Amino acid sequence: MNTANTAPSATPRPGLLTFLGGVGTVTGSKFLVETDHARIMVDCGLFQGLAELRRRNRRPLPLDPADVRAVVLTHAHLDHCGYLPRLVRDGFRGPILCTAATARLAELILRDSAHLLREDAEHANRNGWSKHSPAEPLYTDKDVERTLTMFDPVPLETDVEIISGTTLRLHRAGHILGSAWAHLTLEDGHTLAASGDLGRPVHPLLRAPEPFTGADVLLLESTYGNRHHEETAAREWFARAVERTLARGGTVLIPSFAVDRTEVVLHQLAELRRTGRLAAGAPVYVDSPMALAALEIYREAFTARSPELRPEVLAEGEAALDPEPFTLIHSLQESLALERSSVPCVLVSASGMATGGRVVHHLRRLLPDPRNTVVVVGFAAQGTRARDLVNGARVLKMYGGYVPVRAEVVNVPAFSAHADAAEVIDWLHTAPPPSATYLVHGEPEGSQALRDRIDRELGWTAVVPHSGERVLIR
């Protein structure tokens, strides 16, 4: 064979990682991985909270979405999937790779997001407060429906080839149903792992995350990078808040994320009902159409005996989520009718950070009365009403005016489905060290604290990146 004119095979260049979101904040997670032959986006979330963050949703990405080969989605929360319809609207046409449960839950969340965006635009146009005339939603129902056709569910613990030489493997993350941490092998042989949102080994419903097994580069969430969850104490604080509020004739309002947090809260209320700490006659209401739809998906997971669920919870069956008596509020009319009830009750309503949804209506009604209690059961980002309440705000702005805060406020962050700092370290400690660990999806204090702890306890190279920064994967 004459090899004189045969060119040597080209050596692939190292992959390039760009931080497009989820840096310096717990929202807007977007990470771009580029190789010689493909652009892959890991997560594609909306920014939430502070106005400056929300405005970033309107800024064009520094790339042509049509050039993105695929999106890897770790789970269905809005801050990880909520920008997908805009990416599709702007030209993305590739597959969205995730677990089957994530695809189902993302359908609920994206349809609800489009509905809220449309309502916001209509409200702005009626009241003239937008700088745009007319105000347009970030995306529409049509954009969502087109996006849903592009979901391509893949099984856990299975190698999936995205493009020749680049493979994806998803591992259980234990954060919400369907959540996964992702491991990418690139065409040059280097690897990248992304934790997504890492769950907790003590999640009451879901099995613990699969341990980190190593990668050249790791994207690691740091939401609670400077916190420790007081698990036992938190559940007691929750129980006592319910008991004393009902005893004084008040209502317990629990702003709760529609996916997973509502199920965890219901599981805890069911336990209080079984032990007699929640009186048999005290009604429990769930007022969130999306939460009710998500609850049905969780119930189906029980029926199918999903391997994501804890064996001891499967043994309980659907009763694990059923604090009888338990009333599902479907229509807006039913929700408004709760105003006319003077019976002490527990009311679970979305959204968890009180940025929108029916819970805002309930806050306006319940906050002025000191008999009532608002229980915040998870992380509240800067710029949200839930964060303001946790920080001791005496008034909250909503519906164009201010509402006095006279109700009791109880913060129970240990109900969060995010791993705390020690749980993150435990998830890492058996793996070989990456060449670099990037602390993302956290506010600055949390990211910096976790960086320092990883350096001190594991001796790994840990970095808090800047928004828009680009680094090599090697």
C-alpha cells in the first residue's frame, strides 16, 4: 500500500466549556460543551428572582441555537429546563435527552411557564408598565408544543451516542423524580460530569444519588454550599408550627414547588396525621393545578414500583402521599372560595418562592393576620417574596400595592431536596479527583464556601467561574 499521499488522522482538539448561566445564582443553568464536531448544551433553564437576572432571559445567547446538536437535561425544574422553548423558537432542532420521568414533568412545567408568561404580558399591556409596546411573552404555547416533540427519553445507566465519538450516560441524582447527573465522554476521550441538582441521601421518597465515579471536569451545584440541614430538628419545627397555628385558629400556608416539594410536604403531613399531631378534622388543601398533575405522575411511579423510590415508601403505597382528609383544589373558583372559610387548615400552594401562581393570592389574604403562619420549605433565591419573608420583611409588594406581614414566618430549609455541603462532600469523596471542579448553581457565598471546603477536605482544584467564561475540558 502506497502511503506517501495518505494524511495522518487528525487529533481531536480539547473540548471547550462555556458558562452561559447558573453562575453566581441558583437559576438559569446553561452550560455549552463544544468539540470539533458538536455543540451540546447541558441544561437550559430560566433565570428567576432579581429583575436583573430575569432580564437576562431576553438577551440573545452568544451562539446560533441552530448549531446546537443536542440538549442534555438533568431534571425538570424551571431553572434547568425553562428556556428550552425559547431555544427552539430561535432555531434549535436537535433532541432533548433526559429520563422518561423528566420528559413527563417538563411537559407540565413548560406548559405552565408559557401560561404565566402570557398572563404577565397581558397584564403589562393592560396596565402599561412594560417598556415594550406591546409586551410579548418570552415564548408561547406553540413554542412549548414544538419543544415537547423534541424530547428523547433515554434510560439511566446506559451509554447513548449523541454523535459519533460523543456519548452520554445518566445516573440517578435523587433530587426529584427522573433527576439525573450526567456523564459525557467527548470525541478526544476526555470526560465531563454535571451534577444537575444533587439530591439528598435522606430524601423521604427517593433513593439516594448514585455516587460520583469521576470525570476530567465536574460541574457541581452549590446551592447549599455553606449550609447544614438540621433534618430531625426541621421536621419538629414544621410539626410545631402546624400545631400552634391550628390551635390559635389560623391557617398554615406552605408555598411549595409543584414538583417533588409538594409530595415531600404531603408525606410529612401524612406522618403528622398518623401520629395525631395533625388533628383528624383539620383539612389539608393542595391548591396548584401543576402540583396536582405532578402528584399524579408520582402516584403512577408508586403503581409502577419505580426503582427511583425508596423500598420502604413503596411498601406504604400511595398512602405515603395522602394526609386524609385531603382536598385537591382544581378550579380558580374553588381557590377563591377558600377565602370564605374560617376553619383552621393547612394550605399547600405553588410557587415555592412565591414569585407567581395562586400562592400570591393566598399570601395577600393571610399575611395581615397574626393567627396565620407561612412555612417556607426550601431554598428561596434573592429577589423572591419567599426570600423577603425569610429575611424578616414587614411588608411585601404584590398586585401593585403593599401587604403588611403580621403572620408568623417559619423557615424550614431542611425540607429542600438539595444536598447540603456535607452531603455533597460525601457524594464526591470516593471518586478520583477531576482536573477541575467548577462550582455552579449557587449564590456567591455558597459557591465560595463549598470551593474552600473541597480544597481543604479533598485537596481538589475547585473554581467558582464567571458568567460567560470559557475553559478547556482536559
